[in-house]
Amino acid sequence: MGPPSPTKLKRTPILVALGVVCLLYLLLHSASSSASTAYSISSSSPRTASQNAPPPLDDLKSDTGIVAFQLSTTRRLQRLFPYELALHKKYPRTIWQTWKYTPSDARFSSKFHRAIEAWTRLNDGFTHEIVDDDTAGNLVRQLYASVPEVIEAYFAMPKPILRADFFRYLILLARGGVYSDIDTTALKGVAKWFSYGVSDIVKDEKGDDTITLTDERAAEIGRTIESDTGLVVGIEADPDRPDWHDWYARRVQFCQWTILAKRGHPAVLRIVAHITTETLRRKVTGTLDLPKTKDAGSQIMNWTGPGIWTDTIFEYLSDIQVDTDWHNVTGISRGKVIGDVVILPITSFSPGVGTMGANGPEHPHAFVYHIFEGSWKPANERNIGG
């Protein structure tokens, strides 16, 4: 075979050049496709986020907007604080209390020290946290950073009592444990709330309302109840009289000065979502401020206080047991378990009130004594109610 022709020699560089161009085109096209894919993925993230975000605040001016807003908040709270009862046999060993100042502050009232000491002494192994106003705000920002409407609602509230009410639900949802007002004192340790209040279900032969279980058996049953439940509430009021509404928000009313909950409990989550939505609804409609009349107390009761708390508990119980309402718990003298909720009788958290069948602080079912400081009320209305 002879040497290549001049024509073939000339074509070789051209073919090589064309090959290089084709290769570069393919590489650039591939890179462009990758970049396009990467962009579409990254650009889909904001769209997904916007779909998961709460509706605009202006939507809270309509009934449908309110429902959509609360549903969005509920779903994101469920993802943030899942309720895993099977994984948590014990309630968190933390006692939460709030006040304007911490005990180390010179402005902290000395009248609370004895009550604080009782909580600590009777609950060995518990962490006792007394949270001041500034720390409470910082905790809300930290714990609810991914649900910003909760933070907005907290700081939009016009009165400290509203924020104090809201914070107890927020900290129990995020961390669990015992919340109790600073003006309460412990009469028995939390472990005995189950042993004495619920497992005491056997009366003696005469039917006397006395403890008939041994301490060991009561403790065993108490541990089972603790494992299978996620929320403990106590009855604040059970007024069997026609004018009950002149004194209380509900016919049977649950107190919220003391609550025991496991992290993420659905009833606590439900009230957090409700209060968030209601507060922001008030914000966009210009109705945040409370009236300067006695109606302010009623609004507080139904915005963040025992009125809306009671409604929330019964709503949750009705999801578990059809048509559960005050008729199911009125007049109880022992703890009652419905689903994963323990309901304690009026004596447990309201001993010594002298009405509605409440026994005194010395009774075996008396666990927490409330001093009824009522510091949020006008001076002439304090020590009258919660």
C-alpha cells in the first residue's frame, strides 16, 4: 500500500476537529441538562415549602381560611413533635414553673420558696425548671423556629397572662413533664398521682372510700397506668347548681394550673394550633386588645385559659370515646382513665375549696394545693378564683 494521498492527510485534522467539537457539544449539553435538573429540583423546594406553609394571614378573615390555617399548623406541629406513646413509658421527669423572675433574682417573692421546695423534695429525680419571662420567649423562638406562626402568635398576645397560659401548652408539647403554677405547692410526689389517685379502685367491704391496695400493688398498677397514658388533668370545678355559669366557664371545668403530659400529646397539640389560629385571627381583624371590663376575664378563659382547655380535652376524648362530655366525669371521687387520658377528681388539684365535693389537703387523693394568687387579676379580685 502506498503513502496516503494529500487529500486524506488534509481531511484528518478536519475530522479530528469535528470530533472534538461533537464531544464538547455532548459534554456541554450534558452539563446543561444536569444544571437544568438541579435547578428544577432546587426550585421545587420553595414551591413545596409554600405548599406546607400556613395560608396568608389575610385568609384568617374567612371561615374557610381559618380552617385551612389551623390544619396547616396542626400538620407541621405533628411532624415536629410526633406522639410516640409506645416509645415513652414514663412521663418526662421535669417540673416546669414560670414567673416574672427566677428565684436567684432579688425581686423574686420569698412567699413562693416553701412551695418550690415542696415540689423538689417530693419529686426526687426530677429536674425543676423555673422559667422567667425572657427565657420563656427565647424557648418559644428556639423550639418553634420551624412553625413561625406560633412564635408570631405568642409575641402578638397583648397581656402577660395570655402568654403565660400559652407557654404552658407550648413547653408541654415540645418537652413534656409537669407544668404547675408558681402559686401551687406539692402535697404528694407525681408518682403517687397514679398509685393513689387511679389504681385505688377497690373499696373495702363496707364500701368506704379508703385505700385498700397495698403500696406495692398500687405502685405496680400505677406504673402500668403511667405507661399506657399520655396526659393527666384534674377537675377544677364541678358545680351542680343552675347558676354555675356565673362562676365558671364550663359545667365541669378542668384546671390548667397543673398538667402532666408526655411530649407531643395530641390534645396539647390541638390547643396550641387553636390558640395560634385564634390569636392571629384577632391580629388581622384588629381585635387583639382585651376589654377594660370584667369581660376581659371571660375572654381570657376562652382564649387561653380553662374554658378552651376544657373544650379541647372533651373534643379529644370524643375522638376516643363517642360523645364524651361533662356527664362522663361529673361527681367522680377517684381517678378515671379514658383512652390515654387520666382524669383526676376535684380533690386532687383543688383540695380544700370547701364545695363541689372537694376534700381537704390531708385526703389521700389530694396532690397539689393551689394558693389562688391570681396575680393577673385586679387586686380586689385576687384569691377568689384561679
